Amino acid sequence: MAPIIALDPGSEKCGLAVLGDDGRVIEQMVIVAADLVTTVLRLTGRHQVESLVMGDRTGAKRLRRLLEAAQVPLRIITVDEHHSTLQARRRYFAEHPPQGWRRLVPLTLQHPPRPYDDYVAVILGERYLASSGS
């Protein structure tokens, strides 16, 4: 199976991740929503992607129409986004533990210092791969 692009659609920004069929994260980023088509096309060419997995909530319908209107040559699959933001926040802090005095503040009271929509995209991609038997 070819790598997939996972997309956390948003109104102003989007999380993107390229995952191998084994779930390995090849690339991840947060982009401005206006750059979605060009970024997806670039990633498609770079990684020989055939499918795009996207969350089903904020901005999903609008961005799906945008991708289809641009004739992006990918099969678009929708996955449930339920609780993906919470899971992504936990994963972000697992990979980037707070330093200094922030170690003393419970993680439930902290927000990552940068947008973490790319981690949401990774979670969505992993959900798809788990459900497809990969």
C-alpha cells in the first residue's frame, strides 16, 4: 500500500501528515488553509500518495470541495475526528514534555506552545490505517 496524506481540516489552518502503510510518520506540518491544494500536490508527487484521509468536522466539506474542484488526483476518505484533538495534545506533550516551572503545572491545564493540528492529522491517519487492516 502507498503512503497516505492525513488531513485535519480547519477554517484557517490545517494539519497535514504523510504516513507510511506501517503507520510511520514520514512528514508532518501545519499550513494555512489557503495553501492546501499546492501543498497536497507537492506531497503527492514527493511520496507517491494515492489517498487522502481527512477528518469529518470543521471545514471538512469546504476543503473536500476545494480539493475536488482542483482535481487533486487522490481518493478522499473521511474518518471520524471524535476526541482526536485531546489525543493529539497528549501525544504532543509526550514527545515534547514541559520544561522548567511548567513541569509543575498539570498537563490538563496547559496548551502546547504551537498549533498541534499536525498531531491531529497523524491520529486521523493512524485511525484509518487501523480500520483498513494495515
